[in-house]
Amino acid sequence: MSRGTSFPAVCLVPGEASGPLALLTHPLSLWGGFDPHTGRVTDENHPQCGLQIGGRVLLMPGGRGSSSSSSVLLESARLQAHPSAIVLVEPDPILVVGALVAADLYDVHIPVVSVAAAVLARFEGAAEARVDARPGHARVGFL
């Protein structure tokens, strides 16, 4: 993995973010699996239970479960405990809705992109990431 390496992505919610990386190996439902007050994974059955994802670039295979995840993402945005960006392999319209509403209600911008499955594995061991989500031109990379 080389510093400055980047990969193509599909823009789901536009924006730019960079910072510490939180890489989840399994999908996560924000409803019941994430504390919007602390920004931590709380699902005791999740391999990364306890991991801080608030304030980080979140990379994960996809969302899991409840349509209420959008409201949990929105609440974390209100409380300033939201991920700084979300990178998914499987696009999740529920998380997209949460990010769009956070921008509209609270002027909190959470870029969301999707990437190929092989890209997720390339981030293992990376400490920081950058998301540049523009319609027609989105990229995710190491810092």
C-alpha cells in the first residue's frame, strides 16, 4: 500500500472528507449497532464492537438491516458523532438518505461512495483515508 494511492468510486452523496480510518470487516446496522452519542460500534456480535467510527472515514462491506439506520446516522450528525465519510461495497439507500437529510437539516456533510469489493481489502493496515465524492468523478485513497 502506497501513500497517496487512490481508487475509483461511485458518488452516492457528494462531498470531501479525510481523516483516521475505521475499517469494518462485516456489515453493520446503525440501528442497535452504533451509539450516536459516542460514535462507537455497540453490536456485541460485531467483530469490531467498541471501535470508534464517529469522526472517521468508515469503510465497510455495506449496511445491515433496519431502515431506521438513516435516523441513527442523522442523530449522530446532530450530536457531531457521525462518520466523516462512508465508503461501501454494496450501496445502501438507507445510509444515503441519512446523509442527505443530515446535510439538509444540520448542514453536516457526510460523503458516501461505493467501491469495488477488492478495494476494501486494500485498506487493511491503512491509518488514514480521503474521500473525494463528486458526481462523475469520485475517488477513495490512502493518506
